[in-house]
Amino acid sequence: MQGLDSAWYTKNILPALPGVLEKSRWFSGKGRSIDHLRLLDFGVIDSPGGLVVAVIQVSYREGEGE
């Protein structure tokens, strides 16, 4: 995935994540208000469609983050 860097990821992917996370069965923070997401690390796996694996820190409006 040519041109992928942390600035691109932060600008283009992070804004969409709250909606995705809140609908994901595996996300333990459903029902909590997400305040901020932060990209901690990511890597690109060479595959035909391109795959990005990312570690995201979730901060909530109240309580501890994850």
C-alpha cells in the first residue's frame, strides 16, 4: 500500500473508527462515549488487497481508556 504513513492513517482512517468500533461485537467499550483515538503503531502486510494491522488507544469521556 504505497504512500501509507502514520499521518495518512490518522487523517483518513481514525475519523471513521468510532462508528466501526461501536458496532463491533468484539469491542468492549460499546455504550461508552469515545473521546479520542490515537494510533500507537501499525504495519502493512503484503497481500493482494493490502492489509493494515494497527494498535489504537481509545480514550473515553469518562473512565479509563483501553
